[in-house]
Amino acid sequence: MTYTNLPIKLQALLDEFAEIKEKSERYQMLIYLADDFTEVPPSVATRPFPEQNKVPACESQAYVWVQSDENGKALLDFAVENPQGISAKAMAFILKDTLTGEPLESLLRVDENIVFDLYGKELSMGRSAGLTSMIALMKAQAKSILSN
């Protein structure tokens, strides 16, 4: 699906996923992306992580940090406390990889429905709630930075 004004890298990834018709191939791609997940560096946050960064409704206990560099570009970091949280790790990698370096305002244009374009419509209710909440928290943090 094509969204309005998404950053180019994120739209390109969504277009790539749209070409994948086999569920097993989609899952393999997500597992591959999850393998590239890197956790928030200690210079940004250390355990125990602050509750305000915790993604509500996420079964994998994910955390989000959005910052801005001196040019107003987004800096994103994530933590996923559940070592089995492959879906959360894949989403964290996707968001960080495609949105870091973009204007902070562009984060506000990310539609939570991209979750279903990436993971498929048959995503469980619990997983979809956590993954869409990850995007919502990212957007809320970006909005807070922009309003200050």
C-alpha cells in the first residue's frame, strides 16, 4: 500500500513487502530483519528503563526513544526485553533503519496500519496492539520534541 508522504526508505520497504505473497517468505524476511536489531546504546538509556519509554500493550516489553539531532533529524533507539520478541525486534529495526536521519516531522506521518502491510492481516490481536503502540509512542515522543 502507498501512503501519503512517507519517508522514501520506509515506503520502499513497504513496496518490497507488498511483492511478497507467501506468508512463509514474509516471516523469513521479518526474522532476517529482527536479526539485525541492535539495542539502545548505554549513552541513551540503561536498565531499568524508564516507564515513559515503555510501549503499552507490547507483550515483548519494548521501549522507544526518539531524539533530535542539531539539524532536527530523528534519532531512534529501541529495546526489546523479551529475547523471543522477534516481531518487536523486526519492527524496531525497520523503524530505526528507515526513519533515523529523517526530519522529525516525518515520524508523525507514519501510519500505524503499516504493521498489517508488513506482518499481514492475520496478525494476532496482542501482537498488533503492541506493534501499533510502538509506532504510536514513537510519534508521541516526536510530537513532544517538536512542541518544545
